[in-house]
Amino acid sequence: MRSRPAPPAEHAAPAGDRHPLDPGLAQHYLDSLLAYMGGLVARRRVEPTGDLLSAMVRARDDNVDRLTEQELVTLAAGLLAAGHETTVTQIPNMVYVLLTTPGAGDTLRDRPELVPVAVEELMRFIPLGATAAFPRYATEDVELGGVLVRAGEPAVVNIAAANRDDTVFTDADRLDLTRQVNPHLGFGHGVHHCVGAQLARMELRVVLETLLDRAPGLRLAVPVEEPTWKSGLLVRGLVAMPVAW
Ligand code: HEM
């Protein structure tokens, strides 16, 4: 977005980014984002470019049954939010774990070719979702872990717990940057598997490789317990992490 519209005065920003947003302020930001996306969609409709948004507009306009206008705008805003907030949060989360786990940074500095494998392990090890957010509704009666979920009932999946499942991962609570067998669920599973997973993997690899190359001496500039964490949001991440190099 080019600029963020000022919130109405009655929704003054809460003190400190650690606090969840005031619901009115959150709604205001959501409305602003959807208005911005609606404008962008209108622009692409008149002047298409080679980008994804133009292709989505075309998909809607060529066959109006496939996507309503509201779905198009919401999907575009969803892609932006899902593609931005996740990666910008997971990058510092990964750096924090690397800087605070004895030997982890040295392993990657000595063997930078491990970065792609390390990214998968960091995705497994670090819970990005602050909670189990999205319910799944059973379309038929199904037994899960000895519990009967009836058709129409929700089941809530905790990805972070699944990623530390001892029956799937050897030494599940240990960060192993050389782990070869790693069927983690960090990008979800099934029909809703993250559509941006390959892009995210590429971003995470490039960031770690670049940091190792340009700032091999990177270290926390404050005691390990000092960085502060956001709360009340879907994703779990740092408010601030002072570093030195
Ligand atoms: C570290 C980065 C990322 C993580 C950890 C992540 C994680 C996830 C997870 C766990 C899901 C599944 C949610 C569910 O089960 O309902 C998901 C879905 C999704 N992700 Fe990502 N994601 C990341 C980056 C991205 C990027 C870069 C994009 C887009 C450019 C993106 C777009 C989406 C979208 C649109 C969905 C919904 C897919 C659907 O419901 O069919 N994500 N992501």
C-alpha cells in the first residue's frame, strides 16, 4: 500500500504494539484495505498488466460464476495479508531461534548449503500460528484420535502440536538443522495447503543465506529474555529484537 490512512480519532492506537488492536481500529484497517484493493481491481480492469491481480480480474470477468466481485477483492486482500504478515514475522522468529540456540548459527555458518534443510526444520520447530485458528467442518462422521466428530461438527487443528508429534518426528522437541525426514505441517495440508509455500521458502532461504553472508557475526544486543512478543494476533512474532554485528 502506498500510504496508510489515519485512523479515526476515536480509535487511538493502543499503547505499545504488544496489545491486540481495538476492534474498531481493526475494522477500520480492514475497511481501508478492502477499499484500496477494490480500487486496484478497478484499475487492473481498465489497464491490465501481467500481474496476478490482472489474471484474477480476468478470471472473474470471463466467467462471472467463478468469483463474485466481493470474493475477488477479499481474495486479493487475503493474498496480500497472508503473503506479507507470515513471512515478515517468521523471518525474525527464525533469526531469534538461530541466535539463541547454542551452536545453531555456527552450524549454518560452517555449512551454508544446509540452509534449505534448515528452513524446513525451522518451519517445523517454530510455531507461527499463535493458536489453532481455522476450524474444519466434518462432511461426514469421522473418527479422529479415538474421538467421533459428527458431520457438521468442527475440528480445530493445532499445527504447532502436530509439528512436535513424537510419533512422527524423532526427538521432536530438538532443533535439528540437518533433519532429513521432515513432513511438517508448517504450510498446512490438503486443499488449503499454503498457496505461497514455494515463494515463502525462497524468501526464507534468501534471507538466511544473505544474513550469513553479510552479517556472519550477527548476535542479540540484549539479554535473551529481553525481546518482546506480540500478543492477541493470529501470528506469533517479535515486537522488537535488537541485534548487533
Ligand atoms: C513463512 C511464511 C508462510 C507460512 C508459515 C504460511 C502458512 C500457511 C498455512 C499454515 C496455511 C494453511 C491455513 C489453513 O490450513 O487453513 C496457509 C494458507 C495460505 N497461505 Fe500461507 N504461509 C506463508 C506464506 C505465504 C505467502 C508468501 C503467501 C502468498 C503470497 C501465502 C498465501 C496463503 C493463502 C492465500 C492461503 C490460503 C490457501 C487456501 O485456503 O486455499 N502464504 N499458509
